[in-house]
Amino acid sequence: MDPVIVSHSHTLDYLNNPSPRTLGRSPLEWLNQLQRPTVIRVAGRDPSRTRAMATLLHGNEPSGLFAIHRWLMEQHTPEVNLLFLLGGVYPAKIPPTFSLRQVPGGRDLNRCFKEPFEREEGAIARAILDELQTANPECLLDVHNTSGTGPAFAVTITNDAAHQALASLFTDRLIMTDLRLGALMEYSEQEVPTVTIECGGAQDDHAHQLAYEGLVRYASQSDVLSLEKAEWNVAVLRNPIRVELASDATIEYRLTPSGHADLTFPPDIENRNFGIVSPDEPLGWVGQKGLDVLTAISHNRTENMEQVLQIRDGRIYPAQAIKTFMITTNPVIAKSDCLFYAVKATGDPIF
Ligand SMILES: [Zn+2]
């Protein structure tokens, strides 16, 4: 069957049951052919049901696109209809390919899924929501990559059996958040189980492989919403705090502090991702300014940092046993986004 491309309202393109010879020889060739955010529909064995999967909402997070390309090339027939939504085609295509989260000067598409749908990214978000309304899927995945390397995890605003079952197609860690940012996963409020999947680092082959294997499970299982069918037990981490570094602070990654930085982490700090750190295990070192260069934020509120971290002899220790994740050794991300997230070792919120 030849692809049917219909340029619709100048916002989205459509591919229906695309044949492998229309997909390029590689995901990169395929991306070169795509002209705008694209909807791909694949007919399933049971045409009365549909599952949706969005990806590439951030143009520098390719695992989901790689997985969809590979899966389409293999010509699977899914158990139910599949609706793929490729959001950030514009930033992804800007050379060097897959290097930009959003177009320069543009909005973060995964903050645009709420009123007032301003600017081009708002229009794309609204068009994606319209597609979902029309398709009425039984569930929705949004597949991303993390900034640093580290194990995969899922994020949800709703922690119930259906959301845990969806997460378990990819990972055994589910982060539940009460924060509302205008992210696509907030589609969960439409009574459609929705989870974000963070597959691991954008450069990691194992993240691409995980996205593919999860998609195979998502497409081939007759029931993806029952916990009895889940592959793994899911650990739920509730309302993590964000630990941020002051924008004028300096950070270095060294085995011992040089004495010139406000914060020093060991180069292997990423090994702390999803591990439990006890109050007698040092995480790193602070400089002259102590903990003042760090902020703990929960639900958009600034909290007392000393309930999270404490300083002894210039070293940083957890104030209680904590579980940390999304630690990065990329100093640009550490400063522009956040240093790491943390919950109590039990998975409960610190605040
Ligand atoms: Zn992302």
C-alpha cells in the first residue's frame, strides 16, 4: 500500500500504513523526507481499538523515532490500530540532526499541551490533541530520552494499575508527579492512561533498543493495561524534589576538588542514578559558599535545602537516606536544567 500523505491544515502530515520502501534506508533518511510534524496510522488486527505513541516532542531525543522506523520496516501487524505522533520534526531536522530540543527561539513543545496554544508549537500541540480526540486511543505513550546517561524510567501524573502496567512495558521505575507543566502526559486527565517513557541517554544504543523492545510489546500484546500481565514489578517514586544549582555557580567533575569550584562531583556520580544514598555517604564537595549555591524545589515551591543535604567538613551528605536520579555529568545541563531529583529512600516525597 502506498503512503497517503495529506497536508492537513498546514500543521501535520499523515502517513497511512507506510510501506518500507517509502521510509528511507535509515531513520535519518526518513527524517530528511519528513516535512512537518507527522501522524502515522497503522491498521491493527482489531480495528475497533487504537493505541497511541508520541515521540520526538524534543528534537534531540531520537530513540522513539528510531524504534518506530525499525518497527515499520519490519512490517508488523499490530494487535490494535497504532497512532504514532512525531512532534518535533522541525528542531530534529536542523543540522546537526537531532541536536536541538526545540527550534531556536521557539517554545518547548512538551510545555504547550494546554491553553492558550500560542505560537507554532502551540498550534502543533493543539493539532496533536485534536488527533488524539478523534482517534480516541485506549492509552498513550510519550517516548523521550534523558539528558545524561542512566537507566530508563517512566513518569505519570496518575499512579494506578493501568499506568503501572504501561510503564512496565519499558521499565520498573515510575515517577508520580503532581506538577502540571502542560506536558502531553497530562492527557491522563482525559481518562486515557498516559505515561512518559524516558528511555535513557539520547546517545545510548541501549536506550534505542529499549524503545524498540517496548514498542514491540506495546504493539503485540492484546492487553497492555492490566498489572497481572506486567513484565516487572514497578517501584513508584512520588513527587521528587528538584535540586538546582545557582546560575552563577561553578561545578566541576573531579576525584578531588580543585578548590576553585562552588560544587564538585566525582566523575562517576551518574552511578548514583536510582541508587539509595545513606546519610554517611558523601555525594561531593562544596566550596566557600556552602549549600547556598543549591536550591531544593518541590511542586514549584522552594524548600529548606538542609532537610535534603547537609555539609560536614566541606563534604555533601544526604540529610536522610535518599534515592537520587537524573544526575548528569554534563555541566551545561546541570546548570540550565537541574542537578538531580530526589525522593526518600522509601520512594515517598521528602516534603
Ligand atoms: Zn524530552
